[in-house]
Amino acid sequence: ADALGVAPRADAFAEIPDDRLVDAAGALAGLDLRTPAHRDPLLGLSPFSLVLDTQPATSVAAGAGAGTDLLIGTNTEEGNLYLVPVDRYTTSDARDVDATAARAHPDPARLVGTYRAARPGATPGELRSAIMGDALFGAGSRALADAHAAHPASSTHAYEFAWRSQALDGRLGATHTMELPFVFDRTGLPELRGPGGLLGPDEPPADLAARTHAAWIRFASTGNPGWDAYDTRRRTTMRIDAEWTPADDPRGAERRAWS
């Protein structure tokens, strides 16, 4: 309301044209949305978000979606999208890692220690990206998979998309949204290619898009994408790259750190 020069009331906001709302959003960058009881679910990346009062894993644990098959997963380097393009990846240091953990977790020192132990030799940028990616996507996805797998009436299948784009001097990697051109078999779109395009300058593995697309179609048709179901004992997850490799609970230590 201060940025727009209006009274803090719903009817006052209703009179503001969309273009003014968009312009005002830039002035709100950097707001700390944390409260004593809740963390900022977007880690300061945006001053706005649609956040549910009850998170999906909680709803599913209570029975929501118990009869619906679920395919869920994340990308190996989700957080790179928020660091690499704005030159905050290679410039990150230990203080940045600690600050990201503090925004994301009630015990940041334990969280950082877990990631350092699980990723020996990782750079600060790699650690910061990993923590950010799990805070935004990974931890919630794994919690949802666990909750859904507890219901025997439907199947749960998990994946980790690991193919690394060589965009932005090879640093973009398996970032957020990287799986989408493969899921929809659209890796040939020219706007996705080149040094600054999502898929980078190199040709993806020849059959990766076709195989990924087929797995999603198979799941939509049958409820099974073609690999073993996820359960709370083994937590089988398919790692999707040039080679497809199933693994049991591949991120166990990091998963437990968020529990």
C-alpha cells in the first residue's frame, strides 16, 4: 500500500491497474517475510506467493488423493536457476550458505553440516544451490511422496531429473524446469538452444526426450511410468539422465535433515 500510495484495504487495491501493480512489485524485493512461527517459503526470492494454509503432504496424510496415482520428483540442481543467471553461484561463500540455511530451516547449523557431510568437496555455490533447491522443492516433494505411499489404494513413483545443460558456461546444470522440454518432447525448439538457452549449446542425448515423454505418457495411461513404485521402506527413485538408474533412498541423510 505504501509503494502504491493507497490505503491498505482490499477495495483500494481493487482500483489499481495491473501495470501499476507489476511496477510496484519491484520495489518490494528483499522483504523478509519470516515470522516467529513460520519461515519464508520462497527464501526471499519473491515478495508474493500463493501459499496454502495446509501443505499437500499434510492433506495427503489425512487421506486426500489416496486413490490417485502419483508421479513426483525434482531436478538434481533446482537451485541453480536462482543463482547462476544472476552471478550468485560462483561468488557464493560460506556466509551465503549459512544465510540460505537460516531462511530455510529451524536448525541451520545442523542442516549445513548434513549437506557438507553428504557432499564432500562441494563448493559454497553447490551447497547453497542444494539447500535452496530442497527448501523450495525437494523436501516438500519427498514429504508428499512419503505421505502418498502410505496409502495402498494407489501407486507412487518418484524421479530425479539429472541431465545437465551446458548453458551459461556449463553452470546451469540440471536446474529447475530442465525436465519440461523432455517431458513434452520439445527439445528441438530453437529458442531453447544456444549458450544462453535453457538446453545450452550441446545436443541432448539422442533418445532422452523420447524416453522421458514415453514414461510420462505411460504413467498417464496406466499409472506406472516403467520403474518400481516408491514406498516408505526403499523410497525407490529413478535418476533420469543419458542412463536411467534406479536407486533406493538416494538422498536419505538430506531427507532426514528436513524431517
